[in-house]
Amino acid sequence: MRILGGMRAIQITEHGGPDVLTPVEMPLPEPGPGEVLIRTSSVGVNFIDTYYREGIYARDLPFVPGSEGSGIVEAVGVDSSDLVAGDRVAWCQVPGSYAQYVVAPTTSLVAVPEGVDDDVAASMLLQGLTAHYLITDTHRAAAGDWVLITAGAGGVGQLLIQLAVSREFRVIATTSTEAKAELCRALGADHVLLYTEATPDRVRELSDGGVSVVFDGVGRDTFDNSLASLARRGSMVLFGAASGPVPPVDPQRLNSAGSVFLTRPTLADFIASTEEYRERASEVLEGIVDGSLRLSVGARFGLTEAAEAHRALQSRLTTGSIVLDPAR
């Protein structure tokens, strides 16, 4: 509930496990030039939030975590484009989003179309834009090529499967349970392997000698097998570390693996301009609205339950995206 002149938020005062996510009362922020104040409707929870919480990514303490959400414009600063109070918007890359109110620059906001609910709106940008740049800008695979997607039942994984299928890639997905495997198959994956089955030999057998590209968001636990599953001159796209950071890699391994390519991209470099951000967001939104891109929200927690949300995310027990309800 809103407190007069203030708001509830989650604050981190020291790095560590989920227990450092502490509910606090904070002053209501005010929008400056080119900014708006937003009453949050739903807040996205992503693995990058755990990296900041643990101190893997640097940020000055104390801070409010989170970078993605959806909500209603409450107040508008000067020079704030054509936004007005009451507009429904979504955002990503806005620090401090684990809160009942967020101040965001207008350049970070996109309008939420009719028919897109708050939870989908809160999840669609960070995961949607990540899947979009990965599938379009990080490799050289073409229609008919085999690709391997780790954590296929996760938020980004589900979107990657759909985008890969739409580009006529042949898809092998990996996941942890048979229930998650069924979800990946329903999205169009040609083959789905449990992690215990996903040996390089098995992947190579299914893909006629190796995959053209691996999209690996798991990291430490899957990296070696992913690298060994590539075809000659294939691309290893490491975009996350759900199981932990990958240890330093000797470049000579890329030679012996078949002159393969290794990249570790990050979303910020693929939405570096407002134009590129809006263009990618427009394509993701178009897919969600016309139904060609389905985004699954697998779990919803109260804002004050942020620690439980992080535990669920890092245990990899959920499917799809995770959101926080700022009203509780």
C-alpha cells in the first residue's frame, strides 16, 4: 500500500544471498526534466538482478535492485515528450525498479498496447529484447541450420525457441525436467534433452555433426558441453551465468574445437541508442500482440517476497518469467 509521501521498496545494503533483499519505506521520488514518475503495476525479476545482489556486477551500496517493469504514469517532468498522467508504459534498463514508484527517463519507456496484461508487459522488454538481439545479431546461422538453446523453458529460452523456429532454424533445447521438456516441444523445439542426456556426442548425433550456434544462458554447468557441441566454425554465444560464472578460457580451446567463435554479449550494447531500442521493442511488441510470440509468466510474488522470488529463480524450479506485485 502507498504511504503518504513515501513508498515501499526493496533495498540492498550489503552483497550476499536473497536474505539481503530488505523491504524498506522510502521517500517518493520526483521526476526531473525528461523524466516521469510511474506507479508500478508489475516488476520483472531477472538473473541480472542476482548478479548485482551478489556483487558480481558492481554498484554502489545501498541501492534498490531491479530494472524492468510496467505501470501508470503519475507525474510528468518538464520536457517529457508527449506522455501524460494515466499513460500505461513499460520499461527496462531503469535502476531501482523493485519499488512501488519509479522515476524513468522517457527514452526508456514504451507504450503498452491494449490486450497486453501488466505481468506480460513487465517481462517483455528485458527478456524479449535479449532474445531478439541474440537471434538476430550474434551469429552466422541460416535457415536449416541446427542451434542449441540451454534452459529452454526459462523466460529467454522460451522466446529464443520461438524466434529460432520463426527463422527456420532447427532447434535442440536442454532443460532439467520432463515437464519443462514438454513445454519446449510445444514451442516448436525439434529435440529436447534433459541436462543429464545432453552430451556433446548426443547433440552431434541429432544435429548431423554439430550445431551452428549455441545460445547458453546457464554458464558454468553447461559451457564445456556447449562448446564441444559446435560444428566447425560455429558460434558459442554465452549470454548468462545462471549456474555461476564460467572460469577463464584458454583461447586455444577455440582452435581445437574447430576454429569456433566465442562471444559474451550484453543487452546494453544492442540497445545503445533510443532508435535501436525502440526498433527492437516494436518488433517484440508486434509479436506479442499478434500472437506469434508467446511470453509465459511462471510465478508471481509480492514485492516484500523478493527474496523468495530470487530463491525460486536461482533454483531453476520455475518456467517462464517471474514478476513482483508491488501492492503486497
